[in-house]
Amino acid sequence: MTSKTPVIFALFGLLAVAALPASAQYRHHAYYGSNWDGEFRLRAGAFEPEGDSSYWDGIRNDFTNSSKRDFRAPNFGLDYLLPLNGPLALMFSGSVYQGTTTNSYRHFTDNFNDRIRHDTTLDIASLTAGLLIHLAPRNAPIQPYIGAGGGVYPWRLKESGDFIDFDTANRSIFSDDLKADGTAFGYYGVVGLEVPVSRRVNVFAEGRWTRVDDDLNKDFEGFGKLDLSGREVTAGVSWTL
């Protein structure tokens, strides 16, 4: 989890609180013959990075356990839906993800013929706003939806462990903690299904695709772009106010 994650969720909370008065205006809003209030959603699932940039290409060539599948990990999110006219709703979202794997050089070992290893950790958080479109009446037994939006994505990359200094004649091994971080802007698309289980509680499942990248900095300066895009599949529960 990045150091900026608490700020992300604090901002998200402020957005939700600010939206409550507007939500009250829609307390009796008729959506295809059904009342619909503001809606909170909790979701959990798995995120897998797209891994399409020079950094990802480099670690796949040089290290084991460096494919995008090795960084597949749980992610957690919180949404607030503010109904608009008809089937439309504004969706404010926050999420956190952390993927960690242990890498070793593919073609090199130390003096004891042991692997030269380090841990790689990628943290991504998000604070986004988007538009959601329900494709069926709110009283339908299954309610598909689609949506899109964008926002900010704070991130941090860390490699900690042993490395080879290829600038020395004997390729000496050293230990270090290498870090880079930033905040990027990106966008996403979402498609899902929601199933009511009571008057105010629903369960849902959805898929999201995120497109975002940023320039590497600090200890990774000069390594080019870091692709933070990815795909996630999540499920969760929602309740109306």
C-alpha cells in the first residue's frame, strides 16, 4: 500500500459526504419505475498488470518470476454511486493493490553458485470518478451495467535485495533498496452485473480495464515508462442509503 493511500481514501470520503445532499434530492427518483437512492459498494478481487513498457520488458529478460502473472494479487475497492437522470449515475471510486514477487538473475549466480535474489513490490492506489449506465430497470432480477471514467493513480515501485554491478570488472554483488514513486493520471472502463438480494442490498461482479503509465524516477531514472495498466475481476456487495 502506498504512503498516499490514506490521503486517497480521505479524499474519497470527503467526496462521498459532499455528494450526500445531492443524493437526497434523488431519494424518490424514479428510474424505470423504481426508486433509487445513493449506493455504497465494497468490492474485492484480483488485479494483473498489463506489463507493456520498457521496464517490464527489461525485468522479463533479466529475471525469473517477472511475468505479469507473477504480479497478480488481490485488490480492494470502495465506490459511491450518485444517481442522475434515468439509468445514469456518477461513480466515485478508490482502490488499493500491492503485487510482490522474488526475482533472481537468469544467467548469473554468486561465488557459492546460489541465486542472486531481490524482492520487487508494486503498489498502486486510485481515486477516480466516472459515469455508470444501467442497462435494465432497477426492478429487474439481473441488472447489467457499463461505465468509464478517470482519475489519479499514486504508485510506488521498490526492488530490495542483491544486485550485480555490471560497471565493475568482476561484476561485484551489492545490496540495496531501489525506489521510485509518483502520481499518474489515467482512465478505466467497467462492465458488470448486479443482482438484488433485498430492497437495499445487492451483490455484483464486474471486470475493469485500467490504462495508465508514468515515467520512472529516482533510483530508476532513465529506465523509461512504467506501465501501470491492468485488468481486474472483482465481486462485492452494495447497499442503498
